[in-house]
Amino acid sequence: MKLVCSQVELNSALQLVSRAVSSRPTHPVLANVLLTADAGTDQLTLTGFDLNLGIQTSISASVDTSGAITLPAKLLSEIVSKLPNDSPITFLIDETGEQIELKSLSGSYNMRGLSSEDFPELPFVENAIPIKLDPNALIELIRRTLFASSTDEAKQLLTGVHLKFKGNDMEAAATDGHRLAILSMVNKLNNETSLIDNTLDTHDEFSVTLPARSLKEVEKLITYSNQTDLVSMFCDKGQVVFLASNQVVTTRTLEGIYPNYEQLIPNDFSRSLILNRKEFILALERIAILADQHNNVVKIYIDENTTLLKITADAQDVGSGSETIPAILNGESIHIAFNVRYVLDGLKAIDSERIILRCNAPTTPAILSSEDEKIHFTYLVMPVQIRT
């Protein structure tokens, strides 16, 4: 194998695929990245795979001789990242196929790798019908729900995002048991671009739960490739593959029945607040300075005869604070407490000037949503029970 490529492109590709390289590999080759050079296409393909998550990308290269080798991902990434970014990089592999010389304008390095034959193949799904997604819509679905997924590995199913497809509609949901984020996209993204290419029958429904870690990589893949064409998503036998241009992310699904989150949303509310979203965020961020010193809890008060919402925090042995912002109350008085970080996460995922906070009692779920009914984002957060 002999080739010449750009340091900038190689460095970016290594940073991308290295996120799928295991930090605690069960086999030595899983600590490596696979490099495959093709003289026919003048492409260098890089692959990282930890048996659960796989990432593959390709860059342009001047390939004299085709070939493949696996090299230690961490060592290769560190060397390439320090090389001059205006220098081409030359790869030369010896006859054994396990020793490589890497040359740049500033110097040369020799590295020992492992045979490409020992590297596991990415599980491509060839027989499944692809669901084709608008890349911008897919990024929005991931960004506005993934944050609510659990980080507790004991709740494995909740460490993912649940994706649901029906006809031209798509929905994403994530919960950690304390909060729930749901984003629905109905019919078309706009008048010209369909969210999902017409690959599902209008009456078909399909759902899958994917690890949050994998979806983060899908988001980065689309952003990295500056993707404008539709992203193909293949699903088959516990495996999902995303194809975007010359980028690939493959992931296992999370097995099990995802909670029926729709039944958690109350049908009616006795109280509702209309607030300016930015004012609410800024007030919560200020009061959070104190709340973070103790238990992250903030209390929210508003009575029928006032137009100001009062937000307080009491950090024992440190101090206390309060903020007031304008609000429109419909219904009875509200006295309720929340984890301030949970509320801020939800507010930052809502894209509108004004939001509505709905609730029934200090111990039942509260709902944050946009005042604009055209935006189908719902955020449920459980209140914190406090002693009165």
C-alpha cells in the first residue's frame, strides 16, 4: 500500500472514526483503526468499530498501490495531529503488511500495525429498505431530545432515544425517568423538502430505540460531512446503519419495549403560565448559582392576584436568593419546585419566544411547551417534593 493524502483531511477523519474505537478493547485489533486504500477510486477509507458502534469515512488520496492495514488509533491520531497542516502525508507499507512508514515534510515515523484480516467487518444491512431522512430534520430531532436520555447503564433502554416513523411523520422521544422530551415532525419539513422520502406506506409504523452515544455520532457525521442530500437509514435484525455521502455509522439497537410515554402526558391542566422564554432562562441561570450550592432545587410561586412569577433558591449555610419575572397565570395559584437543571435543559430545547408551563399539583408532572401550536415539542418534568 502506497498513498499520499492531506494532513488536514486525514486528521479530521481520524478524529471522527476514533470515537468508535474501544478504550478497553476485548481484542488488540479493536484498539486500532482500519485504513483501506483503493487505487481505482483514489480513496482512503478509515474505519473504527468497537462491536457496538462503527464509524467509517473516506477521504481523497493519491493511491499508487491498493492495500489495507490496522494501526493503533490513539498513537496514529496523536502523530498526525502534530504534523504540519500544510504538509502532505505519505504512507508506505512493507511487504509483511504490518509495518508502515509515515512521511511528512518535517520527518518520518515507523509504526507496527495488525493485519486488516483480523479487523471485524461492519455489519452493513443490505436487504432492508432505507428510510431517507432530511439531514437538518434528523439533527434537530437528536439535539432536542437526546439530552433527556439516562446516563445510568442500569436503565439500559432509557440510555437511548426512541425513534418512531409513520408515513411522512417522525417522532423522537427520550426520558431518564425524571423528565421526558418529545419532538414530532408532521408531514413535510417545508413545502419543498419531505422529511422522509416516500419509502414507508402511509399506514406503516416502525419504531426503534438507539443508544444516545450512537446518535451523537450520527449528528457529528452529518455536521462533519456538511450533508445536504438525504440520509439513508437501514434497519434490520437489531442493527441500524446510517449512510450520509461517503460516511457510515452503524449501531446496535437497544432491545426491549420502550415505555409508553404518551400516557404520561396529562389530558387536562388546572394551572398554566405564559412566560417569555429568554427572561425565564436568564432568571433561572442567575438563581441556579445558589441552587447549585445545595441541591439544585428552585421554588416557583405565583398567586391569582399578581402578574409576577417569583423564583427562589435556599442554599443552606450559603445563602438564598430570589428573582421575579412577568407572567400570565391562568387558573389557580402555583407553588411548585423543580431541579433547576432539568428545567433549563427543557427551555433551551424549545425554539420560540414564549413558552407555556402547565401543571395540576405540586406533586404531578409539569409540561413545558411552545406557545406556538405549530411547534410540536413537549417537555415533561417531574417536580421536586419539598417540605412546607
